[in-house]
Amino acid sequence: MEGPRPYGRSAPGCKREVPAGDGPYAAAMGTKRTPYVCLPCRGSYKQGYDHGPERKCPRCGAPMIGVGSAFQPPRRRDDEAWRVLSVLLHAGVRFHTRGCCGEGSGYRPRTLAEVKARVAYARRTGEPLAKALVRPVV
Ligand SMILES: [Zn+2]
């Protein structure tokens, strides 16, 4: 006998099995645009998959980082948010959607205090930083 499925939260009628806007399926469709970030400019730009593998910032020409379709850019003047984001991106954390119906990327720290707690946790336990950083609780 089968119990209820652990992830049965899809909206009625939703038949998607892949995250919207990410991955090879979106690339095959060719029309999806996904956010890229330039940390020095604090800029976020949506680009399609047809722009080639490397994205350059339209303002400064630096290589941009693909952040995932659930990404919400902080305000340009929000120093702390951009520092937090910089730590996350350098650790390899991205903002890809987990489900099909806009569930978002899951927990991401938003303050430097939250980041510090997770960095300390990673040091203490030996857990990879990218994994410790997305823990809701440490
Ligand atoms: Zn730039």
C-alpha cells in the first residue's frame, strides 16, 4: 500500500516535471530567460540561453554569474545583501527553483550574521560550505 507522496504540492493541472526556466529542457525550448548577476556593478540581467555559454556584463564587461530563475536581486544600495550574495555565489550556491510551480529556491541566508553562523557550522562539522549555507537552521 502506498502512502501519500511527500511532494504532492503541485498546483492542480500542473504537468511539469522540470524546474521552469532552468536546465537543459529550458535550453531546448530556446525562449527562456534566466537571471545573471554582475557583482561589481550590483546588476542583474536576464538573458536567454542563445547568448552563448559566457555572459558578459553589459555595463563593465566582466563575466557574469548565472544565479537561477528564483533569484530576486537585492536593492543596489543594500550593501549587506550584496555581500551576503557574493559569499553565496562564490561558495557555489545558486537560486534554482526546486519545484514546478514557483516554490522558489528554498532557504537562503539574507544577513551577514546568518552567513557567519553557517560558515561556523561548516567549519565545526566539516560540511561543505555550499550545503551549510542553505541550511534553514544551524
Ligand atoms: Zn558589471
